[in-house]
Amino acid sequence: MKPYLLKEQELKELNAKIPGWEINSLHIQRIFNFSNFIEAFSFMTKIALLCEKYNHHPNWENVYSKVIIKLSTHDLGGISNLDQSLASEINNIFDQ
């Protein structure tokens, strides 16, 4: 998949496509809460494998049972179709 920056209208429609994510012009972010560290780390491991598949890696942090993921396509300077796809798949993993 070749990344391209999302246009203004596509950014406005993003809330409906990737529920739970905060969207601004530079990145999208979501906070995920779990019961404990093992659940959080397991989730991060699944996401790491997904990111390798896309060759697209998030800025993220983990504090005990909380995982914060921030997605942006740095090479393009904003939010791309790749960020949208990855966020959607992350949501699917979280919802399982």
C-alpha cells in the first residue's frame, strides 16, 4: 500500500471510520486501558507484529495497564491512509 496524506474531507470523516481515536492535523491517538500489565503487553505484542506487516511503526508508551498509541506518517508530515488502516486494524484487535 502506497501511503498518501488524507485530504481535509477525509480527515473529517475519520471519526466514523476509526472510533475512539483523537484526530488532529498531525496525528491520531488512542488510549487503551487493560486490567493489568500482562494484558497491555500482550496487546502491544500483537500490534508490533501488525506494524511489521505494514512496515509502519507507532509512537507509543505503556504504563502498567495503559497503552497510548500515536500514529502519523512522518515522511509525509501528517495522517495518511496507512495510519487509517493501521488504526482500524488496531481497533479490531482491541475489540476481540
